Amino acid sequence: MTLNRRQFLERTACTLVAAGFALSAAPAFAETVDVDALMQPGALSDMVLGDPNAGVTIVEYASMTCGHCANFHKNTYPHLKKEYIDTGKVRFVFREFPLDPVATAAFMLARCAPQEKYFDIVETMFHEQRSWAFTNDPYNSLLNFAKQVGFTQESFDTCLKNQELLNNVNAVRERASTEFGVNSTPTFFFNGTRVNGAITVDELEKALEPLL
């Protein structure tokens, strides 16, 4: 359900319930989706790292309030980036799948920042997730975080009141759910093959080995 601006701002101020983000951490290969369909642009332009001609494309659907997503980005993503993305072996596509209004707000802020700062802000949010996501006052916690990465009170409020951006973030999530069967985070697609749950470095290596 798409929230209007008033509902969104009200709900971002509510207390997060950690149990709502509890997802399976064990990866499991499932069906393969159509790669051409998966790579079609959605309501928002894709945020992409790596060589566009890389032999492997990994698409990640994540939520900024997902603990397993944060664990992946803290523990496995640095290896993925150094060994595979930066070396031209993997093209990495990151897409929004917010689990709650606070995650939606976080994604909106990342999108409102200069495009070249998007991944830096996302990574910082994951590394500092506990300081802004799991508090009794997530609105002000997120505001304080946003100020640290260059937002003012005015630009923060303007971003969160952007109904078009809110609709587009929700549309990315809805498309992932209806077209590709995404129902938890993180969900990865390795050249179209689904992998659910946070993956370790060893599991990443095993998933990539037959594709490279």
C-alpha cells in the first residue's frame, strides 16, 4: 500500500519493532528469473557499480533496516567489491526493497543526495544502522544521521515530503515482489539465479565459481 505524505511522516516517527526485520540468514538457491526482464529499468534508475560488460551481474534487493543486509554489507560486501567489482569481474546492481517506513525514508535520503554519494551513504547507513534505525525516536535519529552526511533540517524535510520519490521507491519494491518473487531481504540474483538471505564470503565464492 502506498502511503501519502502525512501517513508516511507519521509512521516514520513510530518505534521500530526489531522482530519485524527477522529474516532467514541461511542462503538458498531457488528458481532463475528472466535476466532480460530483471535488468529492465524500473521506476528509479539503477544504482550500479562495476564494468557494464562484466560476465556476472549481481542484483541485490535490500532494506536499510534489515539486520542481515547490514551484516552482508559489513562482512561480505567489502570482499565482493575488492575482488570482483573493482576488478571488472562482477557488475553489482543495488535496488530498494524497504520493509517499513523508516527504511523507505532512509532510501529516499540516499536518493536525494548527489548520485555519486549514493553508495557511500548506503554503506554508512548499514555500518551505523543501530544508531538510527533501532531507536525509540527513529525520525530524529535519522535526521541526526542525515545532518552528518550533508543534509539540513530543510533539505531533510523536503526530501521526505517528495511524494513522487516515495511512490517510485514503493514501485521498485512492488515490482520486485510481483515480477521476481522477492519477499525477504537480502535477496540476490546471480545472473538471474535467486539466492535468499545474507551470504558469507565462502558462500559468495561458491556462488560465483561456476559463473566466472
